[in-house]
Amino acid sequence: MSAYNPLSRLLLFFACLGLLTACGYGFPGSSTVLPDDVRAIYIAAAVNETSEPGLAGRFTEDLRMRFDRYGSIHLVDTRDAADAILNSTVKSVSTHVSTVTGSTDIEFGMELQVLVSAELIRKDGETLWKNEDVKVVKPFASVGDAVVTSSSGFAQSGISGSTLDQLGSTGSREVSRGAQRIALDDALEETARKIYLLSVAESF
């Protein structure tokens, strides 16, 4: 059996890394499809066309966190310092029934859908990327009297099934509304991630 050789393993690692790079592979977020002269991006405050309060600020922060996570671009605080500007509009937030019991027609499963329009433009108005229908769908527990305690939305609520039984139908609806808020937060984060991948990341 050969002796452990840290140097040999390190050299092997870099050799494999070089091979992956030569074949066109890279780490997520490490490269970009943007022109070479676009590296500083200003994220404008999102526009909220829904009736959901505070949505613009929440989504703008999600975008900034997502774009700031990788080193392929640099976020700036002013338009003047930017090579390009990201504009976004939350067009709608809607809920839909996903599953219904056949015998009682009780809504057991729901889906929340977020629809966003976004564009990345140079300061002179040239469009670098645009998508008017960035859509993300997230499931959550029922808004009816029954709550699916096995659903992911309920699991994140931090309430046990026995506690829910004690709360009654009013408590069930409150837990459901909490699950819907969690689904909205998750959908906004996922939408921000999707916009980053579509507009900037080379590997998407």
C-alpha cells in the first residue's frame, strides 16, 4: 500500500480542476455571460403591482443578497457608479388549489405563484437581458379548516399536530396563513435566484 502523500493529492486535485475548466465546466456564479465592460450593477428598488404590503422592499433585498453572493459582478449603491441597472416589477402574487378531496371537496393543497418582470440595461438604455414572465410556484398547506400536517409548509410552522388539534378551526386557518407567508418568502427568494441565473450566470 502506498504511503499517504498530501502533495500528490494536491497536484491531482489541481490537474482535475484544470481538466474541468478546459472542458467548459465551472462553479455556479463564478463566470458570467455579461460583456467584459459590465461588472458593476445597481439594483433599483422593485416595483410592486400587487396588493401585498411591503413586497417591493422584501424582493429588492432578496435580489441584492443573491447578486452579492458570487464574485462575478459587483453591486454598487448608485446608478452613476454602475455599468448596468437591474429593474424589476412584481406583477402578481396568486394562490390556486392544487389538490381537493373527492368526497368532501375540502381544499387540502394550495400553490402560491409569484410572477415577476425584470430587465438588465446599460445606463444608455441598451437592453442586456429581459424577461417579462419569471414565474415561481410554491406549495403550502390548505387555507380551509383542514391543514395537511405532513406538508412542507406545515413542517416549517413549528407547530405539532396535537397542538393544532387544540387550536381548532381558527388555529388551523392561522397556521395555514403562516404557511402561505413562508411560501411567499421562499418564492421571492427563488425568483431572485432565477433572475440572477438567467441574467448573469454563464452556467445556467
